[in-house]
Amino acid sequence: MLYRHPAVLAAAVVAQPDAKWGETPCAFVEVKPNTTVSENDLIEHCRAHLARFKAPKKVVFGELPKTSTGKIQKFVLRERAKSTSAIE
């Protein structure tokens, strides 16, 4: 659903530890050049099209780690999501 937003170039969603639910979705987003979008805009975009529990609770902006063939390295993002200092 994140890819459908006009400002999103690339996105990946991984599980983030949560005290109440065990884990919640955390989105990592790379924004298109010369565009801006807020965390709340993306969360509301997802909530409008997905079940509420599937929408990300947190959005982290920045370049996504990729392999030499261009695949997103989700294992790196999972480690970042576990580190609360990297997310906040």
C-alpha cells in the first residue's frame, strides 16, 4: 500500500517489538526526490486502505539498504527496528 502513495520511491515493512502486542508493523520509506511527506500522512494513507492492525505504527525515512542486485535487505531493517535509538 505504501508504494501507491505518490511520494514513495521504495518501502519495506518489518516487525517492530511492542510491549502490548508482541510486535507491530514498522515501515521504512525512501521518498522520491523533490517531494515531502509526513509520517502521519503515510500512516493515514495505509489506514484508509488496510485493516487498522496492518497499518504501520512507525515510519522511518531514509535510504533503504540494498544488495548489489537492488533487493532490499530486510534483515538489516529488522535489526534497526529492534534498536529503539535508531527509530526515535
